[in-house]
Amino acid sequence: MKLRTVTLIKLLTRFFWHCALSGITTAKVILQSNPPPAGLVKMKFKPMSQTGAAVLGALITLTPGSSALDIDFEKREILLHILDKNTAHDSIVAIRRDFEREVCLLFPEKKS
């Protein structure tokens, strides 16, 4: 129980930090006279329950500058809309580094 609590606190702290940083970055992109192209990218995710994938998608969508449009549970892919497609790789790296591990710990894949 304690590990889950620590994991949840860690995840929420990282989430709020990302919201603040992404809010600033998103404002800069929106205010540019020549904004970069937005785009769609697919991101593979590690094994987790369907609830975990939905939580990961919600964290992504609630973070400014990105939205989870579709979750394919069979392929373990999330279709993302990224406000600045030029930073798509960095965005995916940050999602994996700061959200994915904790979501996997909180919502492990259910064995059938």
C-alpha cells in the first residue's frame, strides 16, 4: 500500500510539473507569428491494464500541447495530436520517462 501511495504522489507531482512547463511552452507556440506545424504521431506504450492506458491517455490530454485521440489496446499504441510536431520525439520521451513507469506500477497488465 505504501509503495502505491508513493508512486501516486510521484506521478501527480510530475504531472503538475509538466502542466506548468507545457503551459508556458504552449503559450509560446501559440503566440509565434509563424507557428510550427501540428501533427499526429503514434506512441507505443508498455504493458498495462486498459484502465492504465486510459489514465495515461488522460494525463497526456490534460497536459497542454498534446492530446490522446485514440488508444489501440491490441497494438498498445496511442494516437497523439502534438501542437508542435517538430518536438514530437521529445514529447514521447518525456511521457515515457515521467508518466509511463508509474502508470504501469499503479495499473499492471492483468494476466488472463
